[in-house]
Amino acid sequence: MESTSRASINFDSNHSITIKEMPYIIHWRDDRCKRCGRCTAVCPSKAIVPSVRVQRVVSSEGAIPTPKAIRKVVHVIEQVNDMERYCTGCAVCSLVCPNEAIFPEFNPQNKFLHYKNKGGDGYKRGGRRNDPSISTLDRIKFTRISMLTDPALDAGRHEFRVRTYLGRIMSPESLPLTVDNDSLIIDKSRDQFIPPVREIYPLMIGSMSVGALSPPMWEGLAMGITYLNEVENMPVVMCSGEGGMPPRLLKSRFLKYFIIQIASGYFGWDEIVHCIPKMVEDPAGIEIKYGQGAKPGDGGLLMAQKVLKLIAGIRGVPMYVDLASPPTHQTKYSIEEAVAKMIQSMSMAWGFRVPVYPKISGTKTARAVLNNLARNPYAAALSIDGEDGGTGAAYNVSMDKMGHPIASNLRDCYLDLVKQGKQNELPLIAAGGVGKKGNLAANAAALIMLGASAVSIGKYIMQATADCLGDEYNRCNLCNTGKCPRGITTQDPRLYRRLDSAKIAERVVEVFKSADVELKKIFAPMGRSTELPIGMSDGLSIDDKAMAERLEINYAC
Amino acid sequence: MCRLSAITSSEYISPMEPVIALETMKEGHDGSGLGLTLKDLGGEFEKLKQYPILSGICSTKGMETLDSFMKKSGFKLKHQWSPKIKPVKGIQARDFYFARAYDYPASYKHKSFEEKEDILMNTRLSLRKIGEKDQSIFAFSFFPDIITIKEVGDPLEIAEFFGLQKDTLKAKIILAQGRQNTNYAIYLYACHPFFIQGYSTMTNGENTAFVPIKEFLSSRGFAGYMGYNSDSEVFTHILHYIRKKLKYPLHYYKDVITPLKDSEIQNRKDAEALRLIKQSLRPLCIDGPNMVIGFTPEGYCFMVQDSKKLRPGIVGGVKGKYGLMSEECGLDKIIPNRDRSKDIFPMKYDMIIISPDAKEVKVWNQLQGQA
């Protein structure tokens, strides 16, 4: 009781935090502000408020300067010093300000994490690992340039086959072939199972669910990849994420451009299973999510406020309830049996015509998973999501401190497959931090040359197509709150109506077409065009000896 | 650019012929080495066709090791050829250059040829392993009716150094390569032609996709797929792999190293099979620039190129004698009295296959899937 009475006479504000503790500090210019109130209205975290202040104002009227000082009440914009209403740095206030009167500035001295634990719960957010340093992928350079001994190709003129395979590829020794009249034919008498294999573009859009994403965002991505397939002849595929897909899309001919994800909550699968008899096309693949790079070992959570009518319908759940996916599949008791059975079941649902593969988060144990899958002839690939992958909602500690960088994780797995001679049989899909600094094609090419058959992107595509504001200085990262100021990760119509799905689709097409040009600009001087340079590690260098040794590539400085 | 010169003939010819062709093609510095692989031997080896011949180079100490190893392995020396060395400035003579015909160990006499091939290859690899560190033994080939000669230096000078112009050594198929070394060390095991169990190839150009191809071959679990001191050795091993291991007809070599586009595959009668091999053998796809000349154990010779950057190549001759060269002037020198209008300059879809005894030349077109 004593302490309470003390607090009540706390004239020195001793238990209040100062603005200097805040991660972003608002700079507001009195002289430019016309008090329209747009900034305070739009601020997603209510970090700024209109306020009044008694102020000494000096003014002069008339032909001869006669300055007079008066004290009067003025209207101002103030930053709130409450950590629950911290400025996220999203800068939407600057976006709407007609007079450039306001902007947030990152405060490197902030003590945000010291205070963002009110109520005894850790800080939760969206986005990805808050580490703005240069990633391993961005340190890799392409140094084996074809010169006089091996003419480089012309990226603009030569024909390039920037394609890869999704699906279990048979070893050459096991192909059911026989020679007939100097020609190879399939030996039907062997009645051998030939796994389904899709030819796809090596850059794919990773799993982001309808639910985590707003309807126009998801729709924009879907329209974009459909256009790429149907008009641009680029077989880009996209993964649904957990939570099903709109039934109309499931029954459409466009389903072949989508990988349907099944995760531990099995959300949406009642609808999907019921749609199977009505499907006119098979999906591109089935991804079984066992882990996510951004939050390894964590389940998913779609908060009640995001579960509106549309989402509830697709997922087959009541509206306005929290949808928690457990950290692990409840049926999973061993990789040898449970994972194999899951792959078998999914394969069986589509008559073994669809590639089925697991996705795991980057981990030191990835090779154990890999080796198990290598022995399972129905496993179509392994997708590994590194620590720099993004998410819609997770604890900050999971995002910042848990997980494995993708570069060495992928390389270890690839070299393990090389040892077994299975590097072409089980495609590796790499993800997590691709395009973190904007170098989409270069990061993707580096991963391919380290051994990836395909590369998956998520955060980059949201940044590039829908202007997602998030970055590695914890800017915005409000995805989990349903208050995404861009309308990307929200189910609130007042927010998502800011997004135009047609514009997103247009940007998806631009992003993939420009990445295609850049990939060719990388592959051409390295002299590779007929196939992807998967595992062509002699073309890579890095400026750090330890990293070079670890990745088994060249060191160059 | 490395110079390539191969001759296939119904008559025995001297190895000087392809070397002279190399000399005709010479431009600029070219001292990285000469390699010769002779198949279907005449001269003193004509009557020894059933005996495997070990070709190599040894130091005095290496020869002692080799003798004791071969004796211990049960091989009995039947015949030995050594060149009559004529000192040439710039070429440092090594102690022993040899081609030795051996009789199989008693336990192998009645075994199948397949089993014999394996012991021959494993013996060669063991000798290589024993002598590689101190360079006391170089073993290039160990196979019936095959001789391989290699040395570092200018090709014509090496031929003079070995006294090949006066030697009785003859063969019906000879591959010769004048190496212009670029990015790998000048080293005897890096000299073309490369040989494995009856298959031999030589190449010019640089193999851009060397690393993934090497890794794929090395991981096949076959001891012979090793070495790779040159990025061109993989071409020989791919040939061996698709012919001997996978048992594909020879022309699929082209489909493996330069796979067709999907739109092109659908016009082939064997489209179904082609799609599968394109997927399963994806790591063996080359991107050039390369031209490959080689032979098979049956005596077929072939020329094939990558599908884009295309190192030059020409095939021409008369019935009973054809040359496969990297440049036309080499062919002019060796077979001047041919009908030049019938010379073949293979392009991206072509694989030229010459039947044994140089009887017939076929241009197999990959797009059409037929000759």
C-alpha cells in the first residue's frame, strides 16, 4: 500500500519511459503542419495524438515590427510515451501528410525489448528476423566469368532454359527403359511406378495463407502467377499456405498453378477433400508443412479478429475464434512411419499424380530428415525454410533467435545427396531471406549454385508487389495485429480496400519477368543456358575464408 | 584451342598421320601436351589382340614397383614395346615409356570379358594410386588392343622424341590431341584422349558444367569415374556410363549431353523415354563450348558438339579412311584426294557416326531421331 501512495504523488514521472526508449521517434514540424489530422487518423498503433499545449507565441502585426509575446493554447501532434502504443516507424503518417510535416526516425538507442512485455507476455509480431546486416547470400559473388577460353552467352539473344523440376526424379539406373530397334522405349511389362514430375520456374511464391493475407493480396498473387503461366509462358507456381483455397479456384483449371499446403491444423482440408471429385486439374503439388523458418518449432495462429465470414467459410470453422495450429502434426510419432504415411495418403488422394513433399524449417537436423526422404521413393522434394523467412505472427524471440541460416543448411543437404548420388533425385527447395536486400535474382542464383533446385520467396514478393513497409529495423511488422496499414495482412475491409489486386498482379508479373532477365544476366556470363546451374559451386566465391570453407566454395577478396 | 585429329581406317596407319594433321592446324603456342590413343593395333601387336596392354610411363623405381605389383596380381608379361627416344630440346625424357602386353592371371583366364574388364580397370587404378603421389608411375590404359601415349610438349616434337616416324607401331583407329592448356595444371593425367574400358574421347573447349557433372559421375559408385584432372575427362565417362552402364544406343550420347527442348522432344518417336532421361540425367547436360571425338569398343567413331557455343569440327574422307578433325586444313593434309563437297560440318543437332573399318558415315539428327 505504501508504494501505491508513493506512485500517486509521483511528480518526477519516475516510472514513465522517455521518448528515447522508443524504437522510432516522431519528428513533427509545427511550422509545416496544417492540423488536418490525417496522420493521427491513419496511425495503426495510435502512437501519435492531437493534443493541446500552452505556448509562448511571438507575433507582430502592422507595417513596423512590433513583436509581442503572448501565451496561448495551440494544437500540436504528440508522440505517446506508452510502449503499448509505440511508433512502429511505418511512416504512413508521412504518406498521408499533405505538407511533409511529419516523419518517424529509427532510434538505435531504443530499449524497446526491455519494455515490450507488458502483462508478462513476450513481444509478438510479424515480419522476419530483425537483423539488417549483410546476409551470407548477399556476400556471395559470381566469379567464374566465361572469358576468352569459354565464350560467354548473350543474355538477350541466346535461348535460356530457366526451368526446374518439382517431383521425385528416378535414378537413371531405375528407369524402366528398353531398347527396341535402336530406340529407347518404356518397358511397360515392368509395370513400374513413375513418380509425377512438374516442370516449373525455379522461383516460386512460398506459402502464405488466405487468412494471413487479405483477400485482394492473395487474389493479386494468384492472378499474377496465372498471367505468368498463361500469357508469359513462365510456369511459376504458388503455395496456398495453410487454410485452404477458395472453392471456386479449387474447381477451376487454374488449380494446376498452385501447391496446396497441409499443415498441423488441417484448416481448409474438409473443403479441399470434398472438392477433389470436382477438380478438373490436379494441383502442382502438395506441401506438408512441418516447420517454418521464421518460427521453428512453433505452430500457427490466426487471430479471432481475422476469422471473418470468408475465412471461416474456406477454413470450415466458426467465425471469430482463434485458429491455432499446433507446433507439430498430432499424428506424427516418427519420421519413418508418420511422415511416410502422410506422403502416401496425400499421394493417394490424387491417384499418385501429384508431387508431395514436406517443408521444414532450417535446422541442424535437416540432414536426418533429408536422408529419410531420400529413402522414401514417394517423397517429391524437400523444402527448407531458413531463419530469415517471414511470418504473419510469431514471438519475437522465435524470429530473432531460433532457426538456421539457409546457405549452409542447404549446402550440407546438397552435399549429402551428392555423396549418395541422389542430388538429382530429390529436389531441394530453398527459402528464407531470399531478396532480403532486394537482390532477388542474385540470391536465388547463389542458392541454385549451392545446390537448390528451386527457390521460394514470400516477404520479398509482398514488399515488391504491395509495398509492404516491414524491414529488418522492426519497421511496421504489425502483420499479427490485423492492422496492416497497407492492407496486406488484414481481414479488415477498411484496410484491405486500400489494395488493388490488379495492381498487385501486374507487379507480380513485373517482378518475375525482371528476375528472369537478371537470372539470365547471371547465367549467361557463366556460360550456362541449357539447364539450371544446380550445384555449379565453382562459379561462386565469398569474401570470408571461414564461410568459403564451410560452403565449400572459393574465397575471393 | 586444343587441336583434335582422329583417323579411322580399314588399313593400318602410322600415328604420325594424325600428328602431322595436328601440326597443320597449329596456331600459336601449343606445348601443353600430346596424347595418342591407338585402337585395333597392327605391327608387332597385331597378333596379340587377346592380351591386355598396359600403357604408361615409369621412373626406374616405379618400374620396379610396377613389376612386383603385376607379378603379385598374377599378370605375366608377354610382350613389350618401348619407343626409341630421340632427345629433343625442351622435352625432358622420363625413365621408361612402355606398352606391355600381359597374359591374364590364371584365375581369370576363363572368366567373362566383363569380369576381365573390371580387373583390368582396377589394376590400372591401383597402379595410378601407387604411383601418383611421387609421379613414379603413370598408367593411362590397360585394355586389349589399345595403346595410349602421352607427354607434355609440342605435339610434333613429342612424336619425333618418341621416334614415331620410324616406328612400326600402327593402328586402324587413332585419336590424337594437341593440348592447349587453359585453366588446369599441365599434368600427364590431364592430357587427352581419356580412356575407360574400351571407350575413349578427346575434346576441345572448356566444359562450363564440369563440377555438377563430375559430382554426378563420382557418386555413381563406380571406381573408374575418378581423376578429373581435366574437365574433359567427364565426356569419356558419360559415354561409358550411358553405353556400358545404362546400355543406351550410342546416339543417345547426344540426347544426354545436349537434351532437346520439350517442344522438340514431342516430335521424336521415343519422346516418352527421352523425357525421362532428360530428367534423370539432367546433371550430365553440358553447355560447351565443346567438340567431342571418340570411339567405342565396337570400333565406331563419332563427333558431337554442344548445342550452342559449338567448337569447330569437320569429318571427311574416302571409303575406308575418314578423318575427324577440329579444322579443315588438318583433313586436307591427311586425305587430300577426297570429295570435299561431301565434307560434313556438324551443327547443333548432329552426331556423326562412322562404322568400324571406316565403311560408312552417318549423320544422326537429334531433331528427327534418325540418320
